[in-house]
Amino acid sequence: MKDELFLRGHRIPMTKETVRALALERLELENACRFIDVGAGTGSVSIEAALRYPALDILAIERKEEALSLLAENVRHFGCQRVRIQSGMAPVPLDSTAEAIFIGGTGGHLTEIIDWALLHLNSGGRLVMTFILLENFTQALSHLKSCRVTALDGREIQVGELTALGQGHYFKPNNPTYLLSCQKKSGQEERNDA
């Protein structure tokens, strides 16, 4: 989906189109029943997931008041009633698990949110995170190496957009985004590791 389709607020973060496409591919939602979006911002990841997978149960968690109202507006704008919005700062108490969790914002609680996410992922579930700060990426990578995960993968995504300049064109660069993905080990994988 094009970024310009989403309602945008002042200083409300949004996972951009190219990053969102790779994140959704890494989440492997085609066979998932439940998906959790942490630090949902404008709701771009939740909404695109809802439009691609209409039967998917989606919980979007956001802590900022101005983002919550924009998130609700975008949910209404796209008619995505299956996206449930929860106000709160992760880690939040949940009574169920999911097949996939996306972390787009951590509010400074990165390792606690990773541990919470792994606790709330089903065996074999997918965890995908994006960062704009290299320090957060390296902290998450280091922490995940000590967790019960497999298929740990990282990407730096650097995109330039074709932009007119005088009579010519150039690629105007966006800031890089770092993407980290992994899978929670299944019970069988844990037994094989022992």
C-alpha cells in the first residue's frame, strides 16, 4: 500500500511502504490466526495486514494518545473492524498468544518487550522488529542470541525515491531502517538442542 493512503499526524511514527512490505513478508501471516502490533503508531502495519488477511485477528497496542486517535481514524478510514486497539505501554498483560508479533516501537523497554513478545508467541511463531537507531538494532540482536529463537535474520533497508531536480532526476535517499526477524523455537527444536 502506498504511504499517502494513510491519514498522517504530526510526529506520529509510521512504518514506511518498503519496510512494511518486507516486515509483512517476514511475519508469514498467511496461516496465522492472531497478530499483535506493538507500538502501532498510525496503524500502517496492522491495517495492511488486515486488508491482506481479512480473517486475521489483530491487536494494535499503542501508548501515545495522539497516535491512538490517529490509529482509530485509520482503522475507520480503511474499514478494518478486525483491528482491535489497546491503549497501553508494552509489555501489557495479555491472556492469549499469537502466531506473529511486530514491534515497531519500544518506548525504551526493548529487552523487556522482546521477552514479553516471546512469552506471548506460539511455538514456531514469528517476531519481527524495525529500528531507526543502530544501537537498538544491536541491543535487540544481542539479546535475541540468548533467547530460544531460530532463523534469526537482520536487514538494513536503504531506499531512495525518484525525485525531479531541475530538468533531471535523482534518487532522494531516506534514512536507513534496520529489520530483525526470528522464529520462536518449537518444542521439537528445543528437545533436539538439549
